[in-house]
Amino acid sequence: MSPTARVLVVDDDEFGTAAADVVLGLLPADEPRLGIATGGTPMPLYAELARRAQRGEIDLSAAYLIALDEYVGLGAQDCLSYSAYVHTHVAVPLGIAADNVLVPDGLAPDPNAEAEAYEQRIDDLGGVDVQIAGIGSNGHLAFNEPGSPLDSTTRVVALSGQTRSDNARFFDSRSEVPHDAITQGLATICRARAVVLLARGPEKAAALAAALAGPVSTEVPASVLQRHPAVTVIADRSAATELPDRLETRARNRL
Ligand code: F6R
């Protein structure tokens, strides 16, 4: 892991508050650009941000939200799309206008052109200040599946069988999980000024250990974060069980 990486291991009931403290501590005050991961892992973080906004403790209404990925074939009106997720769980509770929310268009007639345009839109906005990321049980980062080039940019990818099975819990059946997605690439994600990698649950333990302590390899796409100079990892205890002692020890000493 990069010498500047921090690893914070927390109890599950403090996951949301710990993650919110870290993210808010990293965000610039002026028009912050927050990279959004979807899925189950960051939900306690988004719920905690919503709570703080409701209590008037924070005001992120001028923030930009930039999604990592979107399923090809699902539009913003589809409640299972990542666009719907970002609006429902982040933009609306934080009072962020739809104009400030960037998600690839899963219904674009030419998904490859949409992917290229999305990469450009992120650049035009000045990049991401803080990228929230999750990790797949197969080590994927966004939808960069094993085998993804470390220098990849935003593009159309085929989802692995493992990812489609993992994500079937959000759909009525596995056969309804889309086969393709538009995802920011590994190089795109690494351009964020800071990355906060979140992991919860025992099914992430092996992938998290491989990403943080194994070799940097296309087979474990999240391992590319070892090359990023400003990564904070927040893991619950069950996701941290396979981390080598040296990582957790450093965390306890530093945080
Ligand atoms: C979601 C994303 C994915 C998820 C990962 C973990 O935008 O890019 O990489 O972060 O699949 O998903 P959960 O949190 O549902 O286990």
C-alpha cells in the first residue's frame, strides 16, 4: 500500500459516522466534486450525510456528484439504475440540483460514444476531489472487472458472472441483471485527488486483503489504488479479517 494510505477498521454500527467524518474532512469547502459509488456498502455513509444535512450541520447543496458507473440498458427513470440511486440516496437528501449530478446515460444510443463523452465531462468539471469507492468480491473497482487494464479510461465493459450473481440481490432474478455497463476506468478513478475505499462484510475480506497487500495486478483491479497517493480505507471488522497485521496496526496508530 502507498505509504500515505490510511486504513481504518471500525465496528459496523460506527461505519457511517466514520466514513462521513473522513469524506467531509477531505472535501474542499467550495463547490466540492464528490465521486459516488453505488451499491450496498456506502448506504450508511449516505444516510449519515443525509442526517447531518437535515440537522443543518452540513451544507453540500453546491456539490457536484459524479457517478462511477451505470448499467447499459437502464435509464434514469428505472429505479434499479445507478442514476436513480444517486438521485434518491444522495442528491435529493443533500439538496443537490439534478444539473449538478453526472451519471453515464445507460440508454445512450451509442454507449461507446457516451463513455468517451463521460470521461470528457469529468475533465471539463475539473476532476473529482474525493472519490468514494466500493470493492467487488472479485476485486473489481467500479465495474473494472479482473483483467481490466490499469491505464483504462471510461468505457463499456461486460460484467463478470460473479458480479452479475453478486448484484442479483437488487433485481427480481439474476437473468434481469444487465450484461454490460459504462464504467470509469482505473486511470480515471486514480485521477481523483483523494479516494475513500469502503468495504463491509466477510465476503469482501479476501478481495480487500488482495487489493491492499497483494501485488498490483490487473487480476485485482482495486490493487491499482496502491499507486494512488491519497487513499483512505474504511473497513468493518468482518471485511478486515484477512488484512495483514501491519496494515491494521498502522491504522490504529495513525487514526
Ligand atoms: C458501484 C460500483 C461497484 C460496487 C461494488 C460493491 O457503483 O462501482 O464497484 O462498489 O460492486 O458493491 P456493494 O457495495 O453492493 O457490495
